[in-house]
Amino acid sequence: MSKTILTIDDSASIRQMVAMTLRSAGHTVLEAVDGSHGYDQATTNTVHAVITDLNMPIMNGIEFIRKFRQHPASKGVPIILLTTESSDDLKREAKEAGATGWIVKPFKQDQLLAVIKKVTGE
């Protein structure tokens, strides 16, 4: 069953790679260039999962997660951080903010699809 996935990343090439991977598996993809734009997308559309970068201008990934988790639309929506960062402190902070999982860039397409399948219950 096709899911709507929101990908938030300030890198156009990463957004394109994530979107292409998800679309090839039959998903609908929404894209956002930063956490603020992502928040607008996530609260005005029905999304089944969010994949967000950590380091972005305007609103970073953890700030996005904290803000989105306060909105009723976030209920039951898994949020995956896709980032070059891998420190345990950042992972803990993200989990406390409401992140569901963490993937370190560069990602493997099959790994990304497996995580999405797992968190969306496909």
C-alpha cells in the first residue's frame, strides 16, 4: 500500500535521491527544504512518515521534531533522522524529542526502504 512520505533536507541532491528511492517503491513523496517548510507540509498534508535531516538552516531536524510532536497531526507518524551525525548524545536528544529512528548518510536504498516499511507497518 502506497504511503505519503515527507522528506526534509536542505540538500536538493539528497532530497532527490530519497524521493527517487521512495517513489520507485510506489510511495508518494512530499519535499521540504528545511524544518520550517517541513512543519508546514507535515501539518497541511496527511503524511505516514517523515525523513528529516538534522543540520538545516531556519529550523533543524530536532527543532522540527519537537514542534511537530506538539501538533495533533504528528500522532502515530514515525520520524526518521537521516544525517551524517552519529553521536550517541545527538541520538538520545532526537529520541527524547520524539524521533523514531536514525539512519546515517550515505544511506543504502534498500536500507531506507526497509526502515520505511518497518515504521509504517507495511
